[in-house]
Amino acid sequence: MIERQIIKTNADEALRRLYETAFPEEEQIPWDDLMHLVDAMPLDFTAYYDGDKLLGFTIVYPRKSFNWFWYFAVPVELRGKGVGQKILSQLIEKYKDGTNILDMESPEQVCENQAVRRRRHDFYLRNGFRDTGVGRSFGGIDYTIMIMGESTFTMKDYDDIIAELRLFWDAMPKPEF
């Protein structure tokens, strides 16, 4: 598996399509805004390939107190075939010296993709993550925070990371009309 660091100038259309199809629209940052954040923030945006074939991508926000596994996607035709497992294993190895967290759609929220959410939750549990008991709702979607390791994660930690993201978001150039 080949890893390629992604920045605004080398993000291709296949990567954009995967991003836009892997996550519900209400969970997406508009692509152009995401590319700006990738350039403005210390984000680790990594795409994974087998030759020229895109296997998936991850976006991690490395922080002093924890690494936030922000986005993780594998093309639908590769799901359930061990590709996501290999990518997550590499990611965990890369960030093994820190505390790793992620937020995901709550598997407890009654919705049409609840079975998918439960499979995803079980996937993370099998890979060493555990529930923190911290969660939030945005746009009608409930999220739960999972953590790897013995550390704790509080609502204040969550509020702090959202405040950091808002600082970057507010500093983005606004389109002129």
C-alpha cells in the first residue's frame, strides 16, 4: 500500500468523489473549504493506493493532547474486504505514541443507517477504541466520541477542539460577491 500526503495542489477528482460519496452531505465540509483547511491547518491528509487505484483516505488533526482521527473513508466496493482494516492499522501504528480519538455517528440513534453505524462502531471496538460517554448532536445527527488508550476525554476537550476548528474556519478567506 502506497501512502501519499495530500495538499490542495495534488488532491484529484477520485479523492473528491470518495469524500463526497462516503459521508452524508451534512457531515461534509465543502470540498474547496476542506482544501483550504488542509493548507491552513496542521492536518495529516493521507491517501492510500494500490498502484494507481485509490484504496481510501484519512484526515487526522494531530494535537498535543490527542490525535483526532477526523475523516476515514474506503470506496464502497472495497468495504468488508480488509482494506479499511489495513489502513486503520497503519494509522494506529503511525500515531501509537499519542492518544487517538474519533467521532462517529452514534450507533444508538434510530435512523435508516443504524445497522451500518453499528458495524462501524464494532469495527472500531475490535481495533482498540472504546466509548468515552461524550457525544454531541449537530444538524440532527448524534455523534459519539471513541478513544484509544487509558486516557479520558471530556466535553471540555470536545469544546476545545471545536473552538480551534472555528478559529481556522473564521480565518478562511470569504468569497466576494
